[in-house]
Amino acid sequence: MNLPFKPDLSDKVAVLTGAGGVLISEFAKALGACGAKVALLDINYEAAKAVADAIGDNALAIETNVLNKDALLTAKKVVNDAFGKVNLLVNGAGGNNPKATTDNEYMTPDLPADTKTFFKLDEAGLRFVFDLNITSAFLTTQVFAEDMLETGGNIINLSSMNAFQPLTKIPAYSAAKAGISNFTEWLSVHFAPVGIRCNAIAPGFFVGNQNRGLLFNPDGSPTPRTGKILAGTPMNRFGEVHELLGTLLFLADDKTSGFITGVVIPVDGGFHAYSGV
């Protein structure tokens, strides 16, 4: 694959969660191309297996429910037996849920009776979103960071623009990603004495399987939400997945970012910097 630069990561044993998805699968390929041994954890084994097969002998796929600690412990044993101790963890599992998404951007007195407002959001949907984003990162870090206590290591979380500026309609996802950024900072302080760094990448707007329906109509035309996103992005386009890889490899390489911990790096085409005026 075409990488912005190619650090030597042959000393890395990397675990990536949500590895069958659009973004994290490319992360796995990039790390593998730089020599890392990569374990791809996903509840969708076939998706993870396809990525592992594309990477080669230094990759394996493991069907894993990241909300089940026993499943994570089982996955860790598989990784340790195959590759040794883990020293790089990418917490990529996450996402939103329609049950925690409103139909309306603003609460107004003239909404149709069937509008799914804030007051009609499903508590189970909110819990699902928090679990998928925060609980998964908590449990996965608990399990795999233990390998890093003696020799140090590196944790990279996946945050979001929602952590900086909550988007309309998705209160649970916005709050959960803000929690990921905060958790990243907490981990960086807690683990600093034992040589474990923790940082996060906050992507702006990239088209993936989870958000495609919000961004494009069935006929492929852009939705009004897409118009708002691009109007708020000074570079006036969506990001390409490969444009995240430079930040990933920079954070993964101890020689280039060894004194960096506790930061959340936006990769967003200027979205966070733009006030709208």
C-alpha cells in the first residue's frame, strides 16, 4: 500500500479492535506493511479475516466481543501464543445506534407527533452507544495493557470531532466520544510512570459503512447533512482514509512521538478550527 512514510515497526505486536471496519482495517494494513505483527479483533470474523488475509503471515483475525472480558482474555492468549506480548493497542471499536439518534436537529413547538425527539430516545440505545465506545475501550485496555507494564507500550484511541463539537441528532455518540478523549488523557497520566503512552486520533468526516446513510441518499446524491458538513469544513471535502495513516504511524513509532502522550489529534480538514464566520 502507498504510505506517507514507513517507520520500522517490526518490534510491535499490535491489537486493533473494530478491525473489520473501513477505517481500522486500513490502520491494520498500514501497521502490517511497516512490519508489525497485527491481531485484528472484530465481532464480524469474516470481515476481519479478509483484512488479515490481505496483510499476510504477520496478521491474524480473532472473532471477539469487545464487551465481554472473558472473550478479550481468550483473544489475548491467542495473540500471546502467536506473536508474544502486546505493546501497541488501537481501540477502534465504536459507533452509533439509531435508537439514540433524534429525527430533529432542534426542539421546536411545531414538530409532527411522530418525530423521534430527545424525549423519545431509547435508554437501551444510549447504553449500547456508551458501551460500544467507552466500555469496550476500558475493558480492552484493562486486558491488553497488562502486557505493557514491564517494557512499556502504546495505546491509540479513536475519538471524533464530536468530542470537540457535539453534532446535532446524536447526543449519545457525541458524549461517548468526549468520554474517549477524557479517558485518553486519564490513561496517559496514570500509565506514564511505567512507560505506556496513550493518545487519540479524532477524525473529521470520512465516509464509512455506519454513516453512509446519513451522508448520501439511496440514489447517491448528497443529503442536506452533507451540505452542512462540507460548508463547515474549510477544505470543502470529506477525508480519504489514507489521510489518517500519517497520524497513525507518527503515533505508533516511538522514535517520532516518544515524548507525546495525552493528546487528541484532529484530522478534519479544518472543521474544528472553523467558527462558521
